[in-house]
Amino acid sequence: MVLFLGLGIGGLVLLAASLVFDGVLEGVFDGVLDGLFDGWLSLPVIAGFVSMLGFTGAIVLGTTGLGQGAAAAAGAVAGAGTGWATYRFSRALQRDGDGSAPHQADLVGSAGRVVTAIPADGYGEVLLSFGGQPLKYAATADAPIERGAEIWVTATPSTTSVSVRAVKR
């Protein structure tokens, strides 16, 4: 049982080390077998496998009359499941998006509010949300739009101005 508990504790220590040395094994084994084990040789996956192998083996050995072979087999099955779950969870976290910065053209089609009335032949100001941040833009429109009206962006002629139309409700 001491061996299994040692494996479980060693896996936890390896998991803590993976927070510090993230990506070390991927760098060491980079290019080995052309990505066959890509992601599977990460420290969190190995730590999850070793910890679950040890703790499950200790539980099976301590609570049943089965021997060390059965405890090791049960631990290996549980460890493989934990390693797979860790791998899938880390892949899900890495699929966060493409990470590209928002572009000015992304404003087209967004809604906002007029903060300074827009005359038919000049500029007013609108408040839009861009990249999660509220920003004011100079705005033109084909027809005058009152302060507080909801607007829709139709074009972005420059980085500091937009063309808008009023939202009809």
C-alpha cells in the first residue's frame, strides 16, 4: 500500500511541478514520432495518470481482499481515464478562439446610442462597444438623429468615424 500511496503523492507533486514547468515535456519530446503523442506527454496528463493509479490502487488494496496485481490493474484503468479527461479538458481550454484583435470593420452591424445629436450634414457622436470596451466615435447619417436614439453602424469610413442609421422600432 505504501507504494501506491507514494505514487499518488508523487503524482500530486508532479502536478504542482507542471504549474511551474509547463510545456517542458512537450519541448523535450518535440518531433519524436511526428506528433503521435502530441498533448499526451504533457505534465498534467502524466501527473493525473500517476496520481489516480496510486490512489486507486491504495483504495482497492486497502478495502478489498484483492492482491497488488488487481489493485494495479484497477489503478491503471482509473489512471487512463483521468489522463484522458485531463487531455480533453486541456484541449477544450486551448480552443478559446483565434485570439485575433478586433478590426474596425467588425463594427459594421453593431448597435449603439447617440451621445451627441447627428445633423444631416455634419458629425455627431455615438457610443459603441468595441472589443468589450465602450468607445465614442464621430458619426454621420443620411438623416438627422436625436441624442439617445439607438443606431446601427452601416460603414466605417475611417478609424475614428462611422456611418450609422437609426433603428426603427
